[in-house]
Amino acid sequence: MSDRAPPLTPDLLMHAYAAGVFPMAETRGANEIFWVDPRKRGIMPLRRFHISRSLARRMRRGGFDVTINAAFEDVVAGCADREETWINDDIARVYTDLHHMGYAHSVEVWQDGMLSGGVYGVAVGAAFCAESMFSRRTDASKIALAFLVDRLIRAGFTLCDTQFLTDHLASLGGIEIDRADYKARLRRALVLHPDFTAPDPATAQDVVQRNTHTS
């Protein structure tokens, strides 16, 4: 279900997330956005995130650095840098505003001094609404998501919303639930207030080891 929306503002966006809806644009050049409230919602059960053996080997091998909130606007730009995107200028601007206000966060993966992948989203209560991710090098987005999930668990988040379920997300442990179930989980998450920035930085070895113990 989707409806045409009024002009997007940070306050409106946070109220929308608390109600379980999110904005999209038809194309990068679209002047309007619309609200989306899927009948089936994709989520990533935090304790079921799956790091495959090949990804675990890649992470242990190293050769990359991971940062938090170091290049938010670059991550959004990376997510929008594709032939078809729902991230128009208004969406990029308002999420950047939310980042400066402390509500939107990013995880960045760096290789050879270059941004090779990342993920960004919005924290509302103990729900993290993961908006988009991108990868310029093999497994960079998977590494970003692994570090994101590890941080959410350690910070005390209870819900990771992926909006839709793709084959890629399903391979990592993502599932699909109905709208009523999602909104019940969201209501429970809204009464909690974890701090996304609180956990100490993690190493790849830490992330893989904790995932092995919890998944």
C-alpha cells in the first residue's frame, strides 16, 4: 500500500517510522515521494544472521577497515549510484539531516583507502530500519551488514527492519513477516532506547566469533 506524501521533513520521517511506514521515490529525478506500508515485511532476526564459511574466511583474512558514521553522505551516495534507485535528492537530504540529529547511522567498509561498501539506516527506539546498502568490492556489503548486526545486538536493539526480503538478504538469514506481526514487534521496540554509538569498535574476528556463538 502506498500514498502520495506531503513534503519530507525529519520530523515527518521519524513519525512515519514509528508508524511502520517508509518513503520512496519513483526515480532519482522524481520530485515527489510516497509512503510504503508493505503487506509482507522483510526483517533480519538479529540472532539468526548467517555468516557463511566463505564470508567468515574473508573477514578473518582482513585487508579492510570498518567505521561507524564516518562517511554517512558518501554511503547514501553509494547506495543511490545505480541505474535504478528510489533515493532522490529530497530523501538523501532528509536522511543526512537525521544523521546530523543523531538518528540515522552508517557502517562503512574501506579497502586500500577507498570506500568499498556500506549500509545506512534509521534508529527509532530499539528498531533499526536499514534503508540500503552498496558494494564496490566483493563481499563489502555483507561485511558491512555483519558489523551492523553485531553492533545492534551489543547495543540492545531488538528489531532490524529490511523493508523487503531479497534473495541476498534471505541467504544471510532474513525472513518475511506479515504487517501485523511487524507492527507488534515495532511497538515493543519503541519503548526501548538503546544507543547505536555506545558499543566499542569490533574487529572482524570478534564479529565472526560472536556470530558463531549466537546463530
